[in-house]
Amino acid sequence: MGKRIQKGTRGEAALFVTRSQALKKLQLSLREFRRLCILKGIFPKEPKKKFKGTNKTYYYAKDIRFLGHEKLLEKFRELKIYERKIIKAKAKNEKFDLKKLVENKPTYSLDHILKERYPRFIDALNDLDDALCLISLFASLPKHELLNIKTESIVTCQRLLREFLLYCAVSKNFRKGFISIKGVYLNVEIMNNDITWLSPIHSQQKLTFDVDYEIMTNFLELYINLMKFVNLKLYKDIGMEYPPPKENYDMAFFGLNSLDINGIQEKAQAKAEREKNKVKMIIIN
């Protein structure tokens, strides 16, 4: 008689776990789990045989084990405890304690996640079209408390988009543009990569409640951090200071005049020529 195989140790049952099993293992709420999956780039998978039923959502077991070692888990738990303290302080009308709690709220960084997901700068450029589409959308949205669309996020999106457009204008990377009913399609070429995104036409908008804005804001959190790193690298490459002066935010080209722009373009062109000559020398040698 052969050795009895324990159920769930081989086949599809060993490779996949359901979402409820993942929540139980990680001790997270559904909201926190979705947020963590979006930040880490982990999405549901379809097994050939749905061993727990067709109405279940499945994930790779190795992905869930990977999430179990994420540093953000502890931060999410700290934030959950902190939010409970804030709710309790509001209920007891303890204004002084509430102010201290809000000021000392824990923060976290996504730098390590960006390094994991985009080990090379070219990888970040390949994902930049989605980031620009979402940032352009939120830059044109109005503030909405019920949908958790905050003024800070809108202003940040507007600033990051203007910084990127300034780089494209100075470095002469714009290639095509097309106006449609949906908005304005823009195309730029950066490091031989075509980047195309849709920028909505600015008009008065009425937000619908049919869209899950929470998932969109989770993606926005990742893309805002991505755009900051991309803008920093692009500005550094052409010899511009980053970020541009905040006091010149409302001015065209952030207050740069034609002489300043010409000087930056000449420096960038000279740098590109030096890099080409280096490559030629390496090939010859």
C-alpha cells in the first residue's frame, strides 16, 4: 500500500489560496489587503481547478508568503491602532489629545517598494503611461470628502504633472498630440521609449458613486511616489534643479525665461554628445 497523500499538500490546492485564507494568515482587513496588493503589484490568479468553489478569489500561495514578510504590515497595524485612538478621542471630545494624536500620526515610505518593482529606470518609464493617466485625472477632479479625494492629493498631482510637462517642453520630447471627446492624448519619447497618456479636458465635473475611488487612490499613492522619483532623475539628467521653486508655481515654465531654457538645452545637448562619444570609444576599443 502506497503512502497516503495529505489533502492540500499537492496540486492546485498547494499552489493557490483563497482570499479569505490570505486575510486570515496575514491578519488584515479586506481594505488593507487590497491596498497592500496594489502597492506590491500582486493580483488574483485563475487556477485550472477551483478547489474551493467558483465564487472564490484565488492568489498564488507564494505571493501571500511574500506579503507576510513586508515591512508595511507593521505600519498598517500601527495606523489601525492609532485610528482607534483618534476615534476614541473624538467621541470623548478630548481636543488636546486629539490634536497631539493627529500631529504624531505614524508615517511610512514606499521607497523600498519602488526599488523592488522598478529595479531599473527604464522599468519605471515603461509604467509611466498609467501613472500619468491617473495623475492627470486626479489633477482635474474637485475635492470630495465622502469619496476621500483630498485637496492635498489634487495639488500634488497638479504640481507633479506641471513638473513633467516642463521637462518635456525644455528637453523637446513632445512628438504627437490628439484632441478627442475623452480629452487630450499626448505622446512623448524619453530614452527611446514612447509614453502616451490621456489628459482630461478641464471642465466642471459631477462625480459618480458607481466608481470605487478607494482603489484608485491606492494606485495614486504608488504613482505619486513613482512620479517624484522619475521627475527627479529626468531633471538631474538635463542639469535642472528639482523641485522647481514653489513660489513660481503659478508662473509659466515655473518662472524660467527663454535664456534660462536655452542654457539648459545647450547643457543637455552637450552632455548627450559626450555620452555618444564615450559609447563610440568603447565600441572602437
